[in-house]
Amino acid sequence: MKEKAVLLGKTRTLVGIITDPASGTQTPAHATVLLLNAGLLHRIGPSRMYVRLARELAAAGFPVLRLDFSGIGDSEARRDNVAFEEAALEEVRDAMDLMAKAKGSQRFLLMGLCSGADNAFQAARVEPRVAGIALIVGFAYRTPGFWLRFYQERMLDLGKWKQLLVTKFGAGGKAESEVQAGEALDDSEASYVRGFPPIDQTRSDLEAMASRGISVLFAYSAGQYQYYNHAEQFDDAFRGADFRGRITSRFFPSSNHTFTRHAHRDELIDAIRNWAVTTTTAGSNRAREVGAVP
Amino acid sequence: MNPFFFGSSKKPLFGIYHPPQSRAAKERAVLICQPLGHEYVRAHRAVRQLALLLSKAGAHALRFDYYGTGDSGGEGDEGGLAQWTQDIGTAIDELKDVSGASRVSIVGVRAGALLAVLAVSRRRDVDAVLLWDPVIDGAGYAALMDEMNRQWLGSEYPRVPNGDLETSRVGALGFHFTPAMRRELEQANLLSLEDFSGKRLSMIVSTEDPEHRALRARLDELRVAHDYACVPGGGDWARRERITATILPHQVSGLLQGIVGALA
């Protein structure tokens, strides 16, 4: 495993770190991995999670690029007034071009947490070089099963009852605001606030991705308790959708939003590495079956 | 801006070198020693801004990650005070090499200030050290990290008894803080400083603290030239509510200008 710093993008003002597999461990089946910023955190990820993930993936044979989007981490802000989502897609493409030129990469796995997941999803919708996306605390949709568990839990929570009493009878108590689908990764003034697309649009996007051969892993955590709270919720939300066996979900019932505890982070990294190996090996086999170039 | 790896191939360190963007009356090379753990993450963008300002003022600036932190080689549990002070020495040599300067100045932020003073106290090629909200007592800092960790994990994992949190692999706020790291840090205290000859020491802080007065008294005893400024606004380092809050450059602009004015 070897790491190298690069400047990329049209103005060469985006900072990235390439983690290369040890010589001889990379195979044609291995796609190249791009790790996308989690909110405003720079390319090391929450609690340095991306550094470990990149090294684990490189040990499994994947070249990895961790990059800072413009205006985040060490990368300069853009001066062309392009919207963040549009700029992120352009910069993902810049990163792909760099890795294509430097490593001959033609297939990519995009991964990210929170806003990184959202940007990976948007890139996969339109970019033909994407072979798979791993979305850590990505989009989620509440179901009747979600609400049942949500209110059951609150009924048994003594703190919530106390809060209710204060709200109803206490002087100056504030009414609890409605649970929002959006959230912030941190509490700074520059927080990234999320909004999820309508479920019908996401279903349609996922079916289109599956039909193009893109694999998707949704990794949910208990830290998303406002909109995800049990392992079967994803399957319930998308019941009847035709995902061709390419879209999977995994729930981490003990973790917080950013996988702060080491044990939870280890578990997540294992799951993503195993998914990456399985999905690229299966993708490569499928390509051979139909006579396409892997 | 030039991001690169330096040091030995077994223990590579990541740094970003900012060459001078203007001609200064006196050529300066400034090494920035970053904080540790979650404070490193919080300060990252502000430290970048400091390096840019120094570079605009005509200085060579280098910021870097200690071994086992940030983008540098090594895992999070492999570092420690001895390793990190050695890394500062490696970074000083690198900065002298890339800039051509024979002497350098150091900015140390939070725990980076403690490490910087310990690393350079006997070096003759360092002429000034500026401490930004310095950690002066390693034991007090370790206790603060414990308390912040307890409060943070308690709020993130309300159902897990505190005693059960991270019993197998000790961590603070998701970063490693091993028993060995703790032992080393608890023995470090700038009030026990023995030698700091040939260097000027400046402190710039966002809040007044009795420890700052104690350090200034110690510097007087050692006959070390020093100065001090308090510029309110900044880190809120001990507030749990700010534990994940990025320090935005505009929030510390006065403090950053003060540092640049003192060094460039």
C-alpha cells in the first residue's frame, strides 16, 4: 500500500490522496474507489474513517482516491458561482478522469457518508463509469413499521414523558418541533442540511441504476433514528420495486450517525469492503458472460 | 499550495507547503503544529487560512499531520508524545529544505503548542514560537478529553452506561487516546520547562486562564523573552456543544491576523 498526494480538477486546486494497492494485488476486476466528503469534514472523514477505509480497500486490491470538493478541506473555493451539487458532479468526473489517466481506471465505486452519500447517488444517476455506490447514512423513507417503533420507543422513554409535562405545564417550555427528514452533520453555522428526494423518484432512480448494472449498498445507522430504525425498513419502503438483486441495505443498530465508536466503525468498514469485493467480482463475471470487456 | 508526503518511507508524514506569495522585508519560514483528535478536525479550515495568510504576507508556511493522524501514515493508536515531537523535528528539517531558510518560527495550536515547545526547546534553528490557545498541562488536557468524551458518548449513546464505553479500545471522540498516549501526555507540563534559550515565545489566546499567567511567570524565571495577547472569540475548546463545530476562519480572523502580524 502506498499513498500519494495529488492536485486535480481543471484549475488543479482540489486536493486528493491516492491510496494504491501493493504491487501485484490489483486485478482487472477491481474498480477504482472514490471517497466523497462527509458534510464539511475534510477527506479523512469522521474520526479518520476514510483513511482506514481507503487502506482496507487498497489491501483488498482497489485503488482509492479520497478528495476534497471545492471549498471543503484543503481545496480552494470555486469562483464560477456553480451550485454545490453541480460542482460536486463535475469534480467527481474530474477525479475519474485523473484516475483513468493515472491508473487506467474505467469502472468506479463511489462511497460517502451523509452528503457524500447524496453526491455519490446523484453521480450514479448520470455518470456511465459508475459501477456501484455505497451510501453511508443515505436517503431513507419512513414506513408504518418505522412509526410504530418510533412511538413505541417514545412511550417507554421516561425523559420524553418529562419533556411532555414540561411542555404542557411548565412556564416557558417550548413545544417539541416536528421531526424533520433533514438533518445537520454538525452544529456549526455552516452545517450541511439535507433534504431527501420524493420516494417515487428515488425508486425510479434505483430501478434505472439496477438496470444499468450498478450495485448499491445502503448502510443505515441507529443515529438516523428520526427516519430509520429497523433492518427491514428499506425493503418495506421499496416493496414491489424491481432492483434485480443489485440493491442491498444493512442496518447498524448500535451506531451513531458518524460511527464514532471504534467497534462500529470496524463493522462498517468490513461490510463495505466485503460488498466492494463481492459486487465487483460479480460485475466482472456478468460482463464476461455477455462477452463485454470487464 | 503543494500537498506532499515527507519523512521516512516507513513513517511518512503528510504536509502542505505554501510558498511565499509576496516579498517580505525579512524572509520567514513558519511551521504550523496542529491540534490533536477532534480539535484537529475543528481547527482544520482555520489552520489552512492561517497558512494562506502567512504565505500572502511573504512567509514560507508548512502545516503537517503527525504520524497516525490526518493523512499521515500509521494507524490512530500508533502515535504518542515522543513520536509527535520527533515528527515536529522532521517537519522543521523539511521546511528548511524546501524554503532554503536557516531558521524557522513555529505556531502551535492547542496540544500542538505543548508538543511544539517540548520539541524545539533545545533546538538552535528556531527563533520564535507562538502558542495559540496552548495546552500547558498535559494532565489537565487528558482530564478535559475524558470529560468531553464522557459527555459526548453519553449524549450519542444514552442507553450505554458510561463505564462500558470503549472498554476494549480506549478512544476519545472517535480518535484513539491509548493508555500509553495518556501516560506520556500526563507527564508533560510547560510549567516544568527548563530551557528555552535563544527563542522568543508568544501566546495568543481566546480566553484568559490562570495557567497562562503561570507560564509567563515561568518564562520570566527562565529569562525568556515573551509576549501575550488575548483576542476573544474562537475555539470554545471546553464546550461540549461545540465538539463537532468547525471553526470558521471569519470566527477567528482577529486572532489569525494577530499571529501573522507577530510572525510575518
